[in-house]
Amino acid sequence: MTTHPVKRRKKLIEVAIPLEAINAASAREKSIRHGHPSTLHLWWARRPLAAARAVIFCQMVDDPSAVPEEFPTDVDQENERLRLFALISELVLWESTTNEAVLNQGSLEVTQLPVPEVVLASRARPVTP
């Protein structure tokens, strides 16, 4: 048992994700026949990269309701959620895989996440061989 209580924040994927945008990008990605990795070989069970990108991003980013100090009202939380949905809608597009602006924006959202106190405490301990 740990002496440090873990404060877990609710992630975006636990509350809502923009399924329409993800489904549309996945369907489009499945039908691309030029410049796409799936054109190298037709796999029997293809996994859409758009859905994977969206799910990974949504698992890493906190839901606005988990940060009431930044988004105190339901309206603020919904506006922030819509902003994240717009970013996800851009991230899932195949064309965005080489769009540095979109990738940097997504990376910035992930790197702004707070480091849990337990991780900070474990980093402070000296490593003994």
C-alpha cells in the first residue's frame, strides 16, 4: 500500500468523444488508395489509424470537468470539450499526419497535463544500484 493517495482525473474518453468525426475519418481512410500504408498490402483485419489516434489522444487528455478550477461552470466545460473535439476532428484526418501545426497543437495539449504527485515524489528519491 502506498502512503501517497493518487488523485485520478477523469479523462476525456470517459465522458465523450466526437464519434461522428472519428467514424467519417476512419471510413475515408479505409477507402484511400494512394499514399496510405494500407495500400502496401491488403490486410484481412485492418485497424483504422484515425480511430487509434483519437482514442490515444482522448485517453491522455483530461476532461474539462476534471479541472473545475479552470472550467468552473458547465458552460465553460462544454466549450472546452467542444474545442478539444475540434482538435480531435483535425487530428484524425489522414492529411493531418504530416501537418506540423495540428500535430504540435495536439502535442501541446498532452504536454500541458500535470504530473501526478506520486510521480514527482518517486523522482525525488535517489536511485540506488
